[in-house]
Amino acid sequence: MSRSVLLRTERLTREFGSLVAVDRVDVEVREGELRSIIGPNGAGKTTFFRLISGEMKPTAGRIWFRDREITGLPQHAVARLGIAKSYQITNIFPHLSVLENVRVAVQGHARAYDFWSRADGLDEARARALGILETVGLGAKAADLAAHLSHGEKRHLELAIALATDPVLLLLDEPTAGMSPEETDETIVLIRGLAAGRTVVVVEHKMKVVMRISDRITVLHQGQVLAEGTPEEIRANERVQKTYLGAGR
Ligand SMILES: Nc1ncnc2c1ncn2[C@@H]1O[C@H](COP(=O)(O)OP(=O)(O)OP(=O)(O)O)[C@@H](O)[C@H]1O
Ligand SMILES: [Mg+2]
């Protein structure tokens, strides 16, 4: 049984002056898949995410989500179709509680559908936010100020904010960056749990994480797809070893 293609790019390209940051990238991600994108610094991973999320427009190429072409759509329109991105740059309101941060995200999303306009909307939004916090392991910290969370907990709160929109496709840019080994292990478990009900694309540098969570891996190098395959295939790929894995990662 082969699942349908959820996200597809065709010769996706982004130039910055003479630099081609993303260079004719063809990628197909299937429904329910956990895909990792790896590659050295400057390979074009974050730019690729920005093109998908509508944060930045491609200079050439096309993007499809389900059967719909989304090339050039503004970010809010892409988000409404069910694509959420968890940012490297923090998205958190430090002076709100952990719960309020997620509640605001739940309601901000719901307003687009005029879904919470009933009087009990606030309670429902709170209940949903609490459920999401439990999913990411922050249930016990709901009443704390976001500013008081540890770095790893803040990253989990960002995940909770991304989940508030109940996305079909979740894009995570370096979800374990700056985490201790223990926090990294927790995050691996968390991402696997999230991936059970949706499609996830992760940019990640830590090979241990990549090899443990991915169904398939795409390797970018100088904006181009160098290789794609299962973790075993990527580990055994000579070109990948030479240009990336060989660097002692
Ligand atoms: N807004 C921009 N203006 C000009 N150049 C940019 C811009 N954004 C990215 N670049 C350049 O495009 C290339 C790809 O950058 P990108 O951030 O996508 O790489 P990356 O693979 O995410 O790297 P890292 O692993 O360090 O996060 C780099 O050479 C970067 O300097
Ligand atoms: Mg990046």
C-alpha cells in the first residue's frame, strides 16, 4: 500500500543575488511520513522550509500540497491549509504563562474559522491548550511563566504552539538545537509521538536523532539534493559519507 503524496516540490529554486540557496529541488513527502532533511551549514535547509511555509517566495519552481499548487501563496494562506512551522527563532511570549501561550495560539487559529465565538470558547480553548501541553510533557508547568522554562522546555512549548493549529504537515527546524543529551532523548520520543498522527519534516544536525526518527532522509548539499533514501541507505551512501557524514558527525 503506497500512501498518497502530501507535499511535492518541482525544481524548487531560491536565489539570493548570485547565490543559489535552493537549487532545482524535487522532493515528494508522503502522507504519514517522517522525513528528515540533513546537510552541512548553508546547504539551504532553512530556506527550503521558508519556501514551503510561504515565508519567502521561490525564484523558480513549484510547490504542491495535496492536489493544490501553493507556490507563492502568502504565509497565512499556507498555514490555513494545514502547514505549520516551528521556528528556530522563538515564538514565545515570555510574560504569559505556558498555558496562555498555547491558548492564544489555539484561539488565533480558530478565529479564522469563527469557531470559538460561543461564550464557552475560552474554556474550550484552555482545555485544548492543556491537552496539547500534556502531549509535549509540559502539563505540570501550565501555570508557570514561559520565561521561567528551561531551554529544552521552551523548545517543547514552541512545538505545542505549532500543534495548536492541528497541522496536517509539521515543519521542525532543528528541534533539538541547544539541548542536553537527556532533553534530546525526550524530544526524540516526543517527535515520534507527534508523527504518529501526521506528516512531519524535520531539519536536524544530530545524526543520532536523524537515524532514530526518520522514515526517509533527504540530503541537501549546496542547495541541491545529493541523496534520498531510508536511514540505512543514507548511512551506506558513499557520496553522502564523503561530503557530509565523513566530517565526523
Ligand atoms: N535572506 C537571505 N539573504 C541572503 N542570503 C541568504 C538568506 N537566507 C539564507 N541565505 C544564504 O543561503 C544559503 C542557505 O542558507 P540556509 O539558512 O537555508 O542554510 P541551512 O542549510 O539552513 O544552514 P544551517 O545548517 O546553518 O542552518 C546560505 O549561504 C545563506 O547564507
Ligand atoms: Mg538552517
